[in-house]
Amino acid sequence: MSELIKKDEYYREWIQSISKEFRKSQLKAAVKVNEQMLQFYWILGRDISSMNSVSRYGTDFYNNVSKDLTELLPDVKSFSVTNLRYMVWFYELYPNALNLPQVGVDYTEESNLPQAGVEFETPIFKIPWGHNKLIIDKCKREYDKACFFVNETLKNGWSRAVLLNFLDTDLFERKGMAVTNFNKSLPPVKSDLAQQITKDPYNFDFLTLRQNYD
């Protein structure tokens, strides 16, 4: 620390406020990247599901999609067969999360965005992909239960490990009700969730920065 921060209270408070604002801005940026990535995952999952892929293209469909996307996007590592299947389960668990065009259409065009950005506030897109995968595994097709744990994760800033611990309890049943009106706020800046989302390797992979930033 500088001598100035030790001696001048006004300066010290100003520096500390700048530091806090930076962390908030950093988290907002990470959440936005995460939202864009998970919206893409949801849309790709929807497209695969709607294509009746296995019955139409055979049992090697996922292998073919994984191989072709990896070849077309060699710097992206997220198109494994397993991850593609999770994208489908993600869509099937929350089928009404978005109302966007297919992947082949430029869904970033302003004219295609949901009115007032309401759909883009959906909290399932605000928690990391690893958290969503745990919820998919543990909640199966129980939409209300999944919504409850997404909301609790955001509200309490749960890390993946903490989320997993609660998923293995009867917390949802004991609370007696599901939360379907999601909390729209960011996770607490100093929470484990905030730390994980700003360092999530899936986000770096989505930006094709994985190799340099792991």
C-alpha cells in the first residue's frame, strides 16, 4: 500500500470504493458473457431436440455434430458429445426460457430480441454452466425444483460444492414451495458463486480464450 492510503482517510475511502465498483463491473461483464453462452447452449439444445435427431439421422448423430462443430470451430472445446446432450437436457428442463430464432439466424439482431429484455433476465442464464449441469443431474425433469435451486444459488452465492450438498438434501421439500418468480439480482460480489463465474473456463472457451487464460 502507498503512504497516501495510510495517511489520508478520504483518499483511502475513494480507492476502496473504486475497487468495489471494479469488482461489480467485472461480475456484470462475466454474467453477460455467461448469459450469451447459455442462451446459445439453450438454442442449440432446442434445435437438436426439435430435429428428432436420432430417429432422423441415426445413433451417431451426436458424434457427427461434435466432430463437425469441433472441425469448424477448432478453438472451442465445448462441443463434446456429453456437453451436447446436456444442452438438450437444458432446453428440455426449461423449454420456455427463450423465444429466439434458430442458431443459423442472427439472434443478436435487436429486432429479434424479446421486448424490454425480460427474457434475457432469466436467472438460469446467470449461473455458471457447471451449476446448471448439477441441477440438471439432480432435478431431472422437475422444473419447480430446478427453479428453486437456481434461485437459491443466486440469492446465496453458492459455489458448486455447496449447491451439490444442498441438492442431496430435502431442502426443496422442507421449504414446501417452489420459487418460480426468480430473483433478478446479481450474485453477491464477494460470494463463491461470483468468484467461480468470473473464472469459469466455459466462459473463456466461449470467447476462445481458454488456451491463454487457463
